[in-house]
Amino acid sequence: SQTIHQWPATLVQPVGSPLSLECTVEGTSNPNLYWYRQAAGRGLQLLFYSVGIGQISSEVPQNLSASRPQDRQFILSSKKLLLSDSGFYLCAWSGVQRETQYFGPGTRLLVL
Amino acid sequence: KQEVTQIPAALSVPEGENLVLNCSFTDSAIYNLQWFRQDPGKGLTSLLLIQSSQREQTSGRLNASLDKSSGRSTLYIAASQPGDSATYLCAVFTGTASKLTFGTGTRLQVTL
């Protein structure tokens, strides 16, 4: 069966520090991968998606970037965090883009 | 631009009641509609996916309907239980944007 992992679970970082969140998927190959952010009181916002290694699509201009160095690994990064980057970050995968998406447990990021 | 609205934002019902959650979307050119459940501080769990050509889907005590032409979906929960307490999110996959657009959710509390 397929599983999706995210780490860390919780992160507290100072403004201006770098960020690296990791997501890995097991039990499937060539998944579509997604990064979402869920801010308090707001809906899920798609940040990035990837249909293959090295293929990243960005949905909104922002302070973040994403990379897919391996088939089942998706990394969310920032060089300098802003207060507005605080939120709950969720990684998800799907077999093809239109199918059901399966979400990881999320990373709660607090930027102080 | 696709917009998804969920009403009500919050709902509290006694155990055993049948209930209906509503979802509406502005662009009827969708491939599918998905319902998710999110427990506090957790990731999303997929409940049901309705293809644009379908009218409804059922899973256990859950039944989701889709009226694509009017831009509406409902999630019916029969014989509610305290374990059903969670936030329920609907999302539509829009072909033009090739992504899921989420509503802000309905927070459900089922009381004893």
C-alpha cells in the first residue's frame, strides 16, 4: 500500500532563516506531487505541483521554491522566511492529476 | 477563476441525526468533485470522488451528489456519530486550471 511521509511535524523558525520541508511517498512510482499551504481560517492553497523529476510548476509568486530530486521525493524550501510563511504545509500525491489526492500528515510552521 | 463555497461554516448536531453539507462552485467545467475530511491538526482524508458524468457516489453512511449544471454538491451523512466530528472540505478539479480548488470547509461537531 502507498504511504506518504512529511517531516518535520512541527517547526518554529525565526524570520530570515532558511527552510527545508521534505515529503516522500512509498509504494507507488511516478506520482504527481503537490505542496499546499493552509493558513488559519483560509482554504488550502496550491503552491507547487510536479508531474516528474525536475518538473515543477508554481501556482503563486512567493517566497518559496520546490524541488523534486527523486521520483518520490518533494522538497519545499525558502532562503529567507517571512512572518507570512507561517501555516500548515501539506504534501499530497495522486496517480494522475485528475484522480484522488492522498495527503500527508502535514508540517506546522511558525515563523517568529 | 473557480471559486468554491461551503455552507454552513460550522454545524453542531446531536448524535444520530442525518445531516447535509453543501458545496457550490462557480465554473461548471469540472472533471470531478472530491470530498475530504480533516481532523484537527491532521492531513486530509479522501472520502468520495464524483466524476463530472456521475450524479452521486456512496460510501457507507456517506452519500455525495453532484449537480454540475447548477454548480452544487451535497454530502449527506446518515446517523451521525461523535467520530464524524471533523472539518469537511470539498474540492473541484477544473480542466482549464488543471488543479483542485478547495472550499474553506464545514466544521462539524456531533454531540452525545
